[in-house]
Amino acid sequence: MDVRLRVLPVILAVLSIVLVLTTAGRADAHSELVSSTPENGARLSTMPGEVTLVFNENIDPNFAQIVVADAGEIAHPVTPAVSGAQVTAAVPEGLPQGEVHVRYRVVSADGHPVSGEVVFTAGSPAATQPAGASPTSSAAPSAAAPTAPGAVEEDASTTWMYALTGFAALLIIGGGLAILIASRRR
């Protein structure tokens, strides 16, 4: 049998694998926020009693965290209630009128962390700026998105996935070339 006929299937297999690895869509789709009540950017006349976040996948109730920050960036951790893909948290009583930041960090049922923020305004527009604060004031502490214990950042896992896929592709290409060179020497 001609060497070219034996090597051709190997080359085609290597090219097929490389094609699949380089054109495949993202396989790391994770949970994402679908809607919220109140909606992001909403202007309400009064402070709501609770905030509801709805995701496209079920959320692990053990790793759902929400922090509500008022217009002065004072963080108020709350205990969320999780029911499937819905996460609900009571708005702390006595929260001043104005801009409200609902920062969440949840872990979807597949184990991937998701974090973000929903911002709405409650009360009159004059209430959006806390007394004595200036627009450029940075003296108030920032309420960062909470961190779920044991969670790995989504960006890091995606980077590792691409690095390992690239390494595997290089091994496959190198193996195909080694077979090709060995068959030509015979």
C-alpha cells in the first residue's frame, strides 16, 4: 500500500479535529440574569419591600449572596431566598431614598459563579444624592459584589479552558506531523 494512502486518513483526522476545536462555539455558557424587579434603571416613587432577580438557570441556594448599597454606598448585606432560578431579598427597612445598588454573586447549579449589579432609584430625584456628598467624592466605602466561598472566577476558568484546548490541538498536530515524517522515512 502506498505511504500516501496510509497517511491521508491521519492527516484528515488531524485537520478535522483542528477544525472542530477552532470553530466550536462557546461551551462554557453560564447562568445569567434574565430579569429583575425592580428593573435595572427603574425610577420608583417609593422604596420597594423586596428585590427579585431571575436567572436563566437554577441557582445554588448555598452560594447566593446579595448586598444592597444605598446612595451613600453604605452596604447592607441581606439574606436572599432562592427558589430555583429566582433569588429574592428584602430591602432593608430604613434604607434612605435615592439610588440603590443591588449587587449579587450567585453560583449556578453547574457550579459557575455569576456576579453583577442592578441599580434603581427610589423616591424623588433630589434624594439620589446623599446630603453633604459631592459627585466626585470618593470618601464613602464601596460595596463590592460579594464573593461566594470556594467559587472560582469565571474568567479564569474560561482562560484555562482555552489554554488546555490549544495545548491539546498542538499535541494532535505534532503527533500527526511525527507520523507523517516517520512514514516518509520508511
